[in-house]
Amino acid sequence: MAIVETMIDIPAEHERNVCGQFDSFLKKIEKTLRVTMVSRDGLLKVIGPERAVSQAERVLNTLLGLSGRGNEITEQNVDYALAMVFEERDEKLLEIDEDLICRTISGRPVKPKTIGQKEYVDAIREKMIVFGLGPAGTGKTYLAMAMAIQAFKNNEVGRIILTRPAIEAGEKLGFLPGDLQSKIDPYLRPLYDALYEIMGADSYLHNAEKGLIEVAPLAYMRGRTLDNAYIILDEAQNTTPAQMKMFLTRIGFGSKVIVTGDMSQRDLAGDGPSGLDVAVRVLGKIEDIAFIRLSDKDIVRHPLVQKIVRAYEAYESKSRAGEKKRSFDGNRQWEHRQRGRGL
């Protein structure tokens, strides 16, 4: 295997951003691609097998491109650039970065960061109803909120309605103090957090007082017709089939609906089906409804979250395989006993 080397010019103003603190990003690229990197006077020498050197160069050029557009490079950016270069799709990362949805109250740009997130955002623009399905940390709710707030600011819709089922995550909190709003606020806190970050608390309160932004539990949707609105149903895996049907039949003219959920984090009591699971099966062939399935590759939280999700998926897959084997072995033993009895 031929060993080659190449030189990459990294401008001083981008060096720390691209290389990471104490060259942590370079070390990750070295370890993943099995190349050697030597940095001197703004030039980075990459040494290794020809294919690996080419891949390292493409990863670094992608990171330079992101940095040149004002992005702060994170470990997630590096991990995803490496994953995409293995799939020969790294050239799409800079195209994704051009899609600016809006800016937060602090001026931080909100953009899709992965190919899956880009498909999700594009589907929201094109379809009337979009189901965003995937594990925690894939940006399902946050991107939906950003799209809703931007549409509201552009006067594309007259109001925003955010809802989720008021179900505890495996705990019984009992009776909560305060008025009705105080009782339901803890269940809706993640929606408030996203609103405050993107829109600002003052702007949210101003529009909420006018009834233009509403954050409410799913139970409040019964009997309403929601026209000219951006409607987001979060944590949809915790709906019953009846609740999901009720929600989807509230939609009026000029409205857009986004339903987000993660089937691996159900909190419904008993073994009954989830409304989200039923909706996916029932509505899958309707043309104006899009189903976007995000994966652990689309997780944009701390890289450790991605590892946790993958570990749980592997564990649950192994557990299901074990249950199938025990069921199969049990059936064989029963058949053997029946034959022994001459039945």
C-alpha cells in the first residue's frame, strides 16, 4: 500500500476552530482514518495511505468551509463529516449549511446539520402534514419550532399552536399546586424552552397574551377547528389512536401540521398501541403527508448521546431476538410433548 502525503493550508483565523482545542479534532480524524498529521506554520501535512489521505483532506476542507461561514465547529460536525466521507456524500454538507431557517434571540443561526434534518426541513416546506420520527437529540421539535416561528414572523400563518400529551415519564406526580396553567406547565416546559431561545421570552409573552401563540395539552384540542395556523404535536408516541385521530381531524384551511415522536420512549400505560404507530400504518400512502425517519446519525446533542442511543438499540434488539428464540424453543418443546402423547 503506497504511502502519500499532502499539504493543506489552514488560515490562522480558522485554525483553532477547525483543529479543535489541543488539536482534539485532528486527533479524532487521525484515529478514525489512520493517518498522521503534522501542523507547522499554518500548513497541515497529512501522511498515510492514498485513500485515507484523500478522505482526511475532504473532511478538513468541509470543516474549513463550515468555519468560513461563521459556524463554530463541534465534535458532532467532525463525527458527521467523517461518516459522510465514508459514504461519499460529504459534498452535501456545505449545501446543507446554506439553509438558514432563522436566528435565535442571541443571533445564533438555526440550520439543519445533517442530511436527515435537511430532508425533514424540506418536507415541512413542501407538505401540509409531516411526521418527524426518530430518537432523542435529532432536532425534531427544535427545527419544527424554528420553522413555525419563521412562518409566523413572515405572516404565512396567523398563529402557532403547540401541544403534547400531559403524561409523566414513568412517574406519578400526584396533584400539583397552583391554577390549571401552573399544573400543566411542567409537561409543556420543553416547548417553552425552545420558544424562549428562538423567539425570546418578551416576544412570546406579548404574542401569547394576544392568543397568537398557544401552548396547551392535547386534551384541549377536542372540538376545535384550527385554521391558518402552524400546529406542532410533540411526543406523539404518547398519544392513543383515538387522540391522534382527534388531533389530525382538527386541521383547517391554511394550516400546516408537524407531528414528532420517538417510539423507543413510550410512556403510555398498558400494552395498548400508540397513536403514532397506528397513524404511520394508516396514513402511509396519503400523498400530502410526509414521514421523515431520522436515525442516530442525525443526533446533534453531545456525542455521548449518540453512543447511548446506539447502545440501547443494540440491547433492545438483542432482547427481542432472545424473546423470539425462547418463544420458538417453547413451541418446539410443546410440539415434541404433543407428538410423544400421540396427539
